[in-house]
Amino acid sequence: MDTVEKEISVNKYVFIGFGIFFVIFIVAMCYFNVGIKNVTVNNTYSFLEEVTTNQAGLFYSKINTQINTLKSIENKFRKVSFDDYNELKNTICSTDGFGEFKLISIADDTGLAIGNNNTMVGNIYRTDYYRNAMSGKISVSDKVLVDSEGEDVIALSVPVYSGSEVKGVLTGIFNEKTLSSLFNSKILDGNGYSCIVDSDGDIIAASNNDKGMIKEKNIFDYLDRMKLSEDEDYKELERALRKGQSGMFDYNEQDIQKYVCYHPVGVCDW
């Protein structure tokens, strides 16, 4: 089975167009109070690197599992006539409860979509994930979207085939809470914090532990507030996010040493 990296089509920016591949980043941030003297910097970085890599793999697996769920559902629609509304509606409604999706929808070649909650989703023709799927590519929305209920969601789409031709698009969306639930594990007794960011630094999902340090929507806004915008580590993070590189650094805030480790996952521009 092809890997997600080979199958997923992405855009550089949602509002600009297609064609440039970025790398997902997951940032694991941990901080310690000054009383923890027995943990060396090297051990801290080694631990964070392991945690970050594991979290990245978990997220990759999560996305891949949901894509495989959609691909299995897609088989249901290969023999369905997209001209028969009732047949299309009954088939999509039969997918209720599949995967961890908030909603699964089927769209025809005009972009008109029906949800598995028996409602019309609307027309998704202009969305990047729809157009990518219509071109035969599995797609993940590279930015957080807002659904009809005003909730932040991520969309996954797969093409629906009739023979060798794409006749529609099957889309599953899950909300930010589902993604964030991946990071609720207690890192260092709750003193750790993880988040997924895109190449612009926008936070896609984050752990919701009580000691989560980032309140901003963008990691660079947070680092600006920490007065690190002129720091070389800040600039290196900017470069790394654009190039798909790993790295780590530390800094001090009010006598609390904080450590940052970031690592590419391989899905979208996060």
C-alpha cells in the first residue's frame, strides 16, 4: 500500500494555489522548573526527541488509518449512479459511524455534496481538497477549515472512480478536538506540551493539558511574546519549517528553562 507521503496532494497555501510540497511538523515543547537539577540538557533533548518522533508517528498513523477508511468506503460508490439522488443518499447515510469522522460526504463532479447525516453539505467545488481528489489524488486540507457549525475541522478526501475515471469525491472531516486528543498523554507528569504547526507556524492542534504554555494561534506569535524574534534559534525554526528539517533549542523564561524539539511528519505543510 502506498504511503501517505506518496498519495497526499498538498498546496503551498490555501489561498494561493497548488504545487509545492511542504512537511508537517509536530513541535513537542517541555519545560521544567529550576528544582529539577538531576536531568542534564543532553538527556532532556534525547527524551524530547524520542517523544516528538513517537508523537509524529502517531499522528501519521492516525491520518493514514482514516484515509484507508475512506478508501474502503469508496468501493461502495463505484457502482452507484451519481444521477440517482436517492441511491447516492442512501449509500452515504450507510457510512454513519465509520472511522472517527464528524461527517462523511460524497460530492459529484459539480462539487455538490451530501452528508452521511442526511443533509446537503453544499458545494465544495472551490476547495483545494476537492479539486485535488478530482484530479485523482488523495488529499488532506493543509489548513484548518471551519464547518457549517463554526467548528475547526480538517478534511480528508479520496477520489471515487468509475472505471479509470474520477466521478466524484468522498470526504471525511474530523474536528480539532479529535486531533488534539492524540497529545493528551502526560509528558513529564503534565509538564510537557505538544502541538502540530504548519510551515507558517499556525497551530493546527495541540495538547490541552493544564500547563499548556501556548495560548496564541501561531507559534511565532508565542515566541515573539517571549521576545525571541531576534534570536538565531527563532530564525532557524522559520527555515526548518520551510525546508522540512528537525531541530531543537532551549531558552529561559522567568528562571524556568524550556526546551523545544521539532520533527517532520510527512503530511501536508504541518
